Amino acid sequence: MKYSLFIFLFLWPLWGWGQAQPKKKKTPNTTTTAAHSEKSKLPDEIDRTLKLKLAVIQYFVAQPDDKGETLFWQTKGKLTFGIVNYTEAQNPVFKELFIKQYHEMYKEYILMISQGDVAATTTFMQLLVRHELEYRALLTPEQLTLYRNAFQTMETSNRQTYDSYTGLFFSDSLLQAYQNGFR
């Protein structure tokens, strides 16, 4: 019995049957950031914020059922409400906009991930820029001024908060950089 146990525990791995197989090297998950950066070097600020945006969007897209949609519009609404203070009449308008944007974003995000190339990334980023412009177009002039000023303040004095907001929104300078970088 002891001899059998010795053979099983100590010699079995030497025969190769009981050895742990080396893990197959995983193909790196090609991110669109990497795919885009290889083809054309992105400015550091775009590269940094692109990673933030994709991480935030991935979080919403990964949610089950309609939870991603709900979290998306609620998050966008709550983040900006504190800055621009929507009116009662604006609340349903922005909710509808954010839900529409989520569905467009979801579809394009899945397409971008499946293709993983520069063209798909560019199309997706152009969509995010368009969403920002649609959002800004619905703000009153006073709200837009508040929004721009808040981003300018965050950008210069509170980088951590700025990064949190740029996961879903754009400062004026970042919007300009994306418009120039993703033509």
C-alpha cells in the first residue's frame, strides 16, 4: 500500500499524466485603445481619457438586462444635475436623450469591440462627441455656461473629479481634442 501511494504521489507527475499542463498563453484582449494607438499615436490626454471612457462604458454594457441602461441615464443625470440643475420640464427630456444615447452607444460599442480596429474606434468616438453636442444643445445658455465653468474648474483644480466626469462627458478642451483626433 505504501509503495502504491509512493508511486502515485511522487512518480505519477514524472510520467507526465499528473503534471499540471502549462497554461495556454491567452491572446491579449485587443483593446481599441491599443489598436488605435498602434496605427496613429494619440495625444496623451486623449489616450488617457479614452481609457477612462471605455472603462466606464464597459461597466454599463456589462450589466444584465436593462440595468445598464438604467444605470447609464441615472448616472449621467445625477452627475450633471448638480451642475446645471435641470428644470422639471427638462428631466424627462434628458432621461429620453440619455436612454437613446445608451442604445446607440451599446450597439456601436459592441461593434467596435468585435472589430477592434482604428475605423471602429474612430466611429465610436465620433458618436460620443455627437452625444456630447446633443446634450449641450438641450441646455439653456445659462446651464451651458455653468456646465463649461464647472469643467474648467475641475480640469484645473480637481483632477480626480475631472477624471470621474470625463468618463461620460467632455470639457471644452477635451471635446476639441476629440473632434480633432477622431476625424
